[in-house]
Amino acid sequence: MQKIIHYSFILISLSACNPTDISVIENKFLDTNELVNTIEKEAFKSQLTSVFGNNTSQIALFVQSGIEQYRVVYDTKDVYGNSIKASGAVMIPTDIKKNLAMGSLHHGTLFNEQDAPSYLKFESETTLATFLASTGIIVGMPDYVGYGESKNTAHPYEHYKGLGEPNADFIRAMVELVKEKNLEWNGVLMLAGYSEGGYAAMATLKWIDEKLANELAVKVSVLGAGAYNKTASFKKLVNEKGSTEINNNRSYIWVLQTYNEIYGLNKPMSYFFKEPYATEVTNKGKLAEITISLNEAISDEFRSDINKGSYAALKAAIADNDIYDWKPKSKIRLFHGTSDEYVPLINSSDAFSAMKAKGVDIEFSPIEGGTHGTSINEYFFGVLLQFTNNKGVSVQ
């Protein structure tokens, strides 16, 4: 995931008080904010040349503002309910002051700590967030628990609650930052994300709709290639030949390790994998190098338990992270490559079918022949279109 961004575009008020004030509004989530960079509009257009090359002139037409880049630290909880501090990046337009919408962009799988949004590294997904901010939108990117300020806490990879709750708290911190900066937010909130970011955005949306509906309202979510149907994905991946990419297999290992720990399964890696892969994963964890399809590396026992559902705790752990079959209150726009060997297409097609049947305003754009990497372009332009078309009118 860390390389596919290159393919595409490498495409909130604290009361001012005087000595007689007796009441001061205190932030409940935002802890600190630090202005890291200020980028003038024309300078940002120049930066885009190294990203878009010959397409820069077309993309630069969307740039309407300079940007301030902030690193924020906020209060949230880990997957076990412990209070922790997490971090993220917030990009604020400098030349547009009124009727500002807000977007939360969720990054894909990261193996490198320095790629987390709060490091504000150029030629990463942070560049997309900065570009969207330059069009006149307040854009935030949570690091997720496990990166940045919370880097010493295990990242709850592809875990619904472990992503949904902290990311929703990040948005609450963004709202506090906006108030603190006296910005005019119009109440529009939009979500987006690709790959793990697609899953994270869907998890965040579900958490907001079901836990924070009296506080936040999302207008549109643009989601690309997320693994929303874990149960179906597991069955497909253990039975059918799929990707042989090392990093893709590392992601599958990471999911197994995460669920194994969080749900107290505590199975040795020899339960999940046959030799020599069990030893490789035991020794190297998610950094193991498996160069064959996952279905060829897993143990017969694990495959049987997935197919038969005979291991009740495992079945329940996986199902606890299914977030495809529910009824969002807002618009959903799905993108997924039809030739995606990493995240099976059924995740988006199943979400579309299940949500459409529930009356959700949902559209699905299958990208014919698109792989997980090559589909980024169309997803990105989908985000740009939806964010641009929906940023002006509040749902609140």
C-alpha cells in the first residue's frame, strides 16, 4: 500500500477570557496542535509538478488556496478501553475563510512509522489531503492507534472498534481545533479512504452513525477497495489462489495476529500456517516473507475451521469485524478494481448489495480490469468529485 500512492498522484472556539471570566470552554479531545508548515498557493502548485508531471496544469486548476499543516495530539481509547493519546495531521486552507467543509481522509496499510500522516511526509497520502485542503476544505488524517504519538501501542489492524472509535475521536478533536482557530465550518463532514483506509473510513462512519449521531453527521463517504466483509474475505483467501506479493501476505498475517491477540484466541502460528511458514511467521511476525498464495501457506486445520465455522471463537472474532451489512444514514460511493487480487472485489459488491437492499443512497463503480494499485487513480478522482460537489451545503 505504501507504494501505490506514487502511482496515483505522488497524486473546533476556546473562549478568550479576561480575569473576570469564570467559565472557559475546555477541549475534551484535542490536546495539542502544532503548526508545522505553511505553504503558499503558488508554491504548492510548483510542488505538484514533481507529483503529476505533464498533468500538473490540469490538476493545479483545482488549487484555490494556500495551506497550513498542523500536527495534532488528541485523547482517545485503545481497543481495550484504556485512555491514550493519539495523533494525526490537519490541513487548513489559508485563503478561504468562509463556508468551509471538513473531510477526514484515512490512509492505507503502513509498515513504515515515518509514513504516518503526522510526519507530513511529501509524496505520501498526506499529499492528497493537502491537495484537497487547497481546494477549500479542512482536511484531517488520523495516524491511527499504533503510529505517531501512540507508536508504542500495537496497531489494531483491520479491527472495527480499534479503528472506528479513535478515528471518530480524531474528528471530534478536529471540530475543537476548528473552533479554537475561529474557522467557519459549515457542518459538512465527508470521509474517504482506500484499502485499509477504506475499511477505516467505513468503520469510522459506522461508529459515528451508531454512537455519535447526536453530535456528528456525515454527508458522503468515498471508499475504495476496503475489506468490509471479513467473513467472506477469509473464506475466499483460504480457498482460492490469490496474490503472491510479500507485502500483501504480510497484511493477511497482520490481521490474523491482531484478531488472535485481541480476541484472546492465543493460537500459535503453527495453527494458522504450515511449515516452513509457521516458523517464518513465528520468528518475524508480520514482516515474514511469504512468496506464495496465502491458500497454499495456511494449515489444513485453519482452512477447515474457516470453511466449517467449527471454531466458534474464531468465527465470532472475524464476524465482529464485518461492517458491510448495515444501514448508513448518508451517501456511500464505492470504488474497487475488478482484478484486485489483494482485497477481493466481493467486499465492495457485497456491501453495495446489502446496503442497497436496506435503502441506502449508495453507488458502486467497479473499475474494469483494475488492480489494487492501478485503481487508485479512479478512486482519487471520485474523492475529488464527491468532495467538491458536496462541500457547500450542510446536512446539520
